[in-house]
Amino acid sequence: MSLFFKIGLPWAISLGVVFYFGLTLGSKRDNPMDAPAQLNEETSSHSNDPNQNTVKIKNAKLTSRLSKETNSTSTVNRSRVSYSPPLPPNLRRIMEDGSILERMGAYMDALRGMDINSLGEVVDAFEALPKGYGRHLEMKLLMRSWANLDPVSALTYAENSLDEKSERRFAMTEVLAGWAIRDSTAAISWVEQYQTMHPDSKNGTNLMVGIVKGLAENDLSMADEFFRTLPEGNAKWQASTFLVQEFAEKGTEEAIRWAEQFPGTDERMRAMILGQLSSKLAQKDLEGAATWAAGMQMGKASEQVVSNLLSRWTSQDPKQAAAWASQIPDAEKRVQAMKLLTNKWSMRDPVATAGWLNNFPPSPELDPVVEEFVDRISSRDPEGAVGWAASIINQEQKEKALQKALRAWDRKNPEQAKAWRLANNVPFEKASPR
């Protein structure tokens, strides 16, 4: 018996270990573990080709959909794919029923571990969410992650599977942004080919928005250069918001230098860029934005800048904004600023606005400002509006403002309006012929 334990048992254990490793090594030779590396190499080599879809993912439903929607000339051999471990079994439950913190936590875990094999599971988890703007953040994260694996198939999915009104455009923008960060040349080339192949598609120009967004996150000068080549239209307006955001982060002075490079010959574009920048700067540097606005030349761009500045300022400190507007040295710009301030402040607090206006004696310069105030309060306080209209010096402006206020008073209390007309010898407005 002791001889068995000394010799026989160790021999049997050694034989078992050799047998186990033999099976294991044989299994690895049948299913090579280097398949994921080969898959990544194949995916990378084809990801820049707009006519190819290199994704062969685990989820059968999504694979079938993508194969029908794209002209695939190359696929990955399934037998060579070594699948990643499945996502946690409670992911779908959390995505459907969990709190926002649970949902985002589980979803972020899934995205961090997402590869070409688990992509279908993550897409299924995303599709379990209610459609629409409520899942916008999850969609954005999915598209950015997918763009790193295979941007062409991500674009195909977005174009054919997401709602046109609430998600498609945003999703395609995020894919192109992610692609442009990684390989801007390939992304731009793909978009240009797409536009050639689909000249009537609404998506073509919008795809350029994604390029600008990605470039702006990675190379601002290149983004600016590319942006200026875009055709006029809504897409260019959308793209400009990303440039403005990034330049505003660089500081007030640098952002203003960039914005003022847009020539006055394109007044519409100049007003758009400067207006957007003033909104951003008012959030970050109110004093710097105010100094810039006060020094600008009159025009559409100046009006837009002051308007956006005062929108922010009147919500924070309207009295300070009013003091700034009334002290601008240039008379024309001062009246413009006071009118814009009155427009915005009277919607929030007409009593405080009236108190501010009472600090100024009636004058031809103040007439446009008072007329703006009358226009704003007529529907809510027609009697008060009539009193303000009567203080206007310019006769033509006075009559126009009075008639507007009186019409509003007629609708609210016709007897009082009639009595005021008789007492002040103001003729009744003739009814327009039908």
C-alpha cells in the first residue's frame, strides 16, 4: 500500500495533468486566440472605405439588418471570432426599469467593455430605451464608441434605424465627429463620396457638421478652415456653434479676434458668428463681453451681440445692465442698447422697467425706447401704455404708439378707452373697410 502512495499515485496525477494540458492545447489550436487581433486589423483596414461594411457582430438581428442595408463586399469569418464574455444579465432590466443613475452606470460599463463582438448586445440595450430625446445621451455615447470600431456601419445604422425627427441627424453628427478625431482625411473623403452618390439626400450637408465638431475638438485651426468651405445654410449655422464653443473656451480676447475676422461683406454670417459668441462670453466673462459690445460699430452684428448680452444680463442683474446701456457714449448705440434692454426687461418686470425709464426726461432720443416699452406692455396694461405713449415727443411716433395702446384698451375695457379719447380729444380710429 505504501508503495502505491510513493510511486503509483504521483504517476497517476502526472498522467492526468499531461492529459488535461493536451486537451487544452488541442482546443486552442482548433480555435486560435489571435482572432480578435486579426478582426481588429481587418476592421481597421476597411473602416475608411465607404463601400464596405466590415462588421460581423454577435447579435443576429442586427447583423441581418446591416447586411441588407449596406453593399458589403467583405465580411469577417464567424468561425475565427473568439467572442467576448456576455454583458451582465441584468443590463437589459436596468436599462428598461432602473433609475437614471443605475441605467447610466450599467450603460457606461457596457460601453467601456464594448468591442466588435459585444456590439450587438449594447445596441440591444440601447434599443430597449424609450425612443426620442430621452435617450439622447445614451445615443451620443453609443455613436462615439461605435465610431471607434467601424464608423461606416454606425452611420448605416443611424441612417436606417433611428428616428429622423429626434435622433438620426444627431447620431450621424456624433459618428462623424468621432471619426474625424481619429482620421479626419478618411471621414471627409467618405462624406464627399456620400454626397456624390446621394446628391438629393438631406443628410449630405448635415454630415459636414459632424466633421466640424470633431475637428473643433481636436484641431481648431483645421476646423475653422474646413468650416469656411461649407455652403450657406442651416448646416453651416449648426457647425458654427461648435467652433464658437471651442474658441470661447480659449478666452475672451482670442475668441473675439477669431470672430472679427469674418468680413463685413458677409453681414449675415458675421452677425451669426458674433451673436453666438456674445452668448457664450456673457456666460463666462460678462464684463469682457460688455466692453466688446460697447466698442463695436453699428450694424446687424452689433445689434445681435448687444441683444444676446442683455438677454443674459437682464436675467442676472437688470439694474446693472440698465446702467451700462444708458452710459454708452455713442448716442446711436446707446439708444439701440436701451431699446433692446427695454424689450427684454419689460417682459420680466415691467414695473422696474418703468421706474428706470422715469429717470430720463421726455426727449426725441428717448422716443424709440418709450415706443418699445409701449409695444411690450400694451396687452397687459393698456391704460399704462396709453400714458407712456402720450409722453412721446415725435408726433408721428406718438400717434402710432397711442393707437396701438388704445386698440389694446378697447379689447380690455372699451368704455374706459372711449372715455379717455373724449377727455383727451383723441379721434376714434376709423374702422378699416371689409
